[in-house]
Amino acid sequence: MSISSSAMYKFWLGNEYFDEQTREELQKIKDDPKEIEDRFYKYLDFGTGGLRGLIGAGTNRMNIYTVRRASQGLADFINSIGAADRGIVIAYDSRNMSPEFALETAKVFAGNGIKAYLFDELRPTPELSFAVRHLKAAAGVVITASHNPKEYNGYKVYGEDGGQLPLEESNKVLEFMNKIEDITCVKLMDKDEAIEKGLIKIIGKEVDDAYISKLKTLCVNPDIARSVGENFKIVYTPLHGSGNKPVRRILDEIGFKNVLVVKEQELPDKNFSTVAYPNPEEKEAFTLAIELAKAENVDLIIGTDPDCDRVGVVARNRDGEYVTLTGNQTGCLLLEYILSQKKAKGELPQNGFVVKTIVTTELAKQIAKEYGVELIEVLTGFKFIGEQIKLLDENGDKKYLFGFEESYGYLAGTFVRDKDAVVASMLIAEMAAYYKSKNMSLYDALMELLNKYGYTIEGIKSYTLKGKEGVDKIKDAMEKLRKDEITKFGTVQVAAVRDYQKGERYEISTGKRESTNLPKSDVLYYELQDGKSWFCIRPSGTEPKIKIYYGVTDNGIDEAKAKLEHVQTNVLGVVENLLF
């Protein structure tokens, strides 16, 4: 255990600024130097995604004290640019400590003379993004750890444009945070005093109504929902999160009157008691929803994560089986639906563009090409999609049409600048109703899509390691991959490597090197020799996790599955040797 970790532990343990519960928690680990080291060897990382970590006592944990510290840094930044009079918007989800962290955040801003617009109850992350723009605030904060397990929480920061804070600005916030020498000196104002002085304002219905009103303008075929929606059954689960009210409201208001909610998962539950993991990417999260769908003879299931920025879809196939669609499949279905319908109506702009991340399916490129629409690739993270909206649509001469990432995040429209499961749920329901009017299910539509463009499938494997040792192992693995310039993984031969940390693409056969033209990031992307397949290795920026993404294309579904398995097996054989 380092001296600094030990000293910080003793400071927290012995200072009465920290509440009794915190000090009792720390007392229990007094004989566990490894645990003390992990909790105190650093402050929880603050990046463009803000904070995210385990809830608990310590500088490397999410608690009211690390939340106050982050809020003080953000407040100092806002004051430094003279934007205090515009205020900040604060939202939160259903997680453990979310309401408490949101209130502490508001109290810090009030203590620094900055008006805090605090939502009256849990709200989706995309509504926070909308509210920042709607209220013309200087920034926004949402307390959420998205779809992480119940032990986690987070602190996401948004800029004045409603997008996640850009790197330059997040670095400035971090500079202000690092200037805080004594965490006990953060400025706070009592809630009642702040409300009396107008420095905390509780918001709710007015923002809800404005948000829903804007969402309805994004319907592609408004008449479809009105004509089919009365009898079209949908099963919906909010997975105990913030999507319950807004998703049901938007579906009802555009015409879907037969939405069946999974009662066991309808209400907020900070422990997510009915699921092991509140993640709509996992089929297990839909167990109760599928049971309800079977009982009610329903073709479509929609599920949103706790902060309602990601959405998962389950569709029934011709054999009556319920099949979970991947984020890539749902994204491509939406992309094809939006572009084809706009083209049919003569509403597809010549200057239109769509955006995807580098680890999102290559099938999107073929769809965009089919409709003569520019496709732009960005680094992983929806903030980069939001940046393209600002750069090319808001400040440029192009028209944003749609953006998505493989991790179940989608966005239509420009009044929200982050992935939005509320608008995505609306469009998914409308799309399913459209295909229903043609006697097709979403699964049928997916098969038609693959027949049209080719059998492209993807996979992902992630490894979560523990604590500081896990972070170091992942770092060492990435360094070795770069140092050894590995170009053959088992029998899988690489044609080109994109090293986004170096900012270059290296073609192995010719030795040619060229710029990736993207910001630097700790990502290695490998193009395979068939010219259609790839895999990508990317450490998480918020936790000791490393992800390996894959994508392959072949002439048939069975051939594609076999190719994917071959690539995965060979790549993992190398990666696992580096990690374990």
C-alpha cells in the first residue's frame, strides 16, 4: 500500500467532515491494505464521460464527497467562463444514491452562486440533454451509470449544446478539480436556503411536454401508427428505470393504444431485483417480457435501460420463437426504414448524412451508399456523433438524418445530442407497424435486409478485471500488441492495422502509412485479408474492462457464422494469453 493511499485513508477515517456511515465502512477495511489501496490510490477518473465507479467510501469510489468534488470543479469552470447566470440542469435515474447525488450536486452549484434546475423525479438521460438546450443552460449533469450493475453509479456532464462535454472542456474541469487541495472545503448551500434564494429550481412537466412535442415531429409515417396502432400490441419493459413514463406517453400519443407493460419491472427499483443486470443488450433481461409476449400473442418487445438512452428489441420469427436483435441489426433496420421512406416521399435531402462509430457494423455503409447518403465514421462514444451534428448540421451546410452505435444507442433529430431510447422506441414501434401493414414482422424485415445487402454479422467479447491490477494488465496487453506489431492471430492474417493512439493506418503488404483523421484514442483496429472482415480491441475508458469487437460478411448466414467463430477463436487465443 502506497504512503499516499494510507495517508488519505487515515484522513477520511479520522475527519468528522465525513459522515458516520462512511467512517464505519472504512473502519471495516482497516486490516485490508489491498482494499485500502484500491479505494484511495487515486481519485475516480474524470473524463469526457464524467465519473463512473462503484458506490462506496474512498476517493476512487462514487459517494457524496467525490460528487461534491466534481461539482465544485465544474462550478469553478462555469464561473471562469462567466456563464453562472445561465444555470445548470440536473437529472438522475433510479439507481442507488441517484437522488442523493443529484441533490448534493445542486447544493454545490447553489453554494457557488449558480442556479440549479433540478428535476422533480427520475428522468431519461436524453431528456437532460434536451433540457440543457431548451433552458439555454450552461451545462447539465445526469446521475447514472447507464446499464452497469446495481453497485455502480456515475456523474455524466453535458455542455451547453446538450452533448457530452468535449475533451478540451472536460480537461479544464479536471484542472479545476485537481486544484481542490482539501475536499472538505467544497462550497455548499442548504437545500431550503437555495430554493428560497432561487438558486435551486425544481422542474418537471413543462420540460416533459416540450420534449414529447419535439419527439412527435420525428415520426416518419405518422399515419401508420394512427391506422394500425389501435390493435398493434407491444410489450414494453423499462427495466425498473426512467423510461416508464416518457416511452409509454410517446407511444400512446402517436397512436399505439395497446402497449403492455411488464408489471414486475414497471416501477423504479434501485436494486433491479428482477434482473441480474439491467441491460437490454442481454436476452436474460427480457425473460419476463417474453413470457408476457407469449401469453398475449405479441410480435414486438421493446426494453430500455435504467437511464433510457439504450433500447433493445425482441422480435418473433416465423417459427414463433422470440429472437433478440443486436444493436447493429436494429440500427440498420432503422437506417433502411428512415432512408427508404424519406426517398419514397421525396424528402431525402441531397446534403443528408448519417453517422456511425468505428466498431459499428459495416452494413451501414452499404445502406447509406444505396440511398446516396454520406456516411461519417467516428470514434466509439455517442459524444462523437453529437459533435458531428454540431459541426456539420448546426454550424455547417449538411442535414443530419440518423446516427447509431453497436451498443444499442440511436438518435434521430438534432434537439437531443446523445443517444435517445425514447425517440428510438417511437421509431421502432412505427417501423414494426409499417412492416405489419405489409404482413411482415421485424424479423422478416431483417432477413429481407440481409438478403438485399449480404450476410453481415458481428460479435463482441469483453473481459472485466479487478481493481488497479486489472487496469495495469489491460494497459500492458495493449502495449505489447503495439510493441510486437502482431499481424497474425492464430491462423487469422491481418491486412492492415489502424492504431488510433498513433493516429495512423498501416498497410502490411505495402508498408504504406496514412492518417486515420480521427482524434487519438487507445484503440487497435485490424482489417482482415478478405477485405470484408475486421476486429477491434478497445479498453474501456471508465472501468477495468477490455472489449474485442468483430464483424464479418459472407455469402450466406451459415457461412458468416462459421467465419465469425473462426475469427473469434483465433483472436481470443492471443488476447487471453496477454491478459491471464
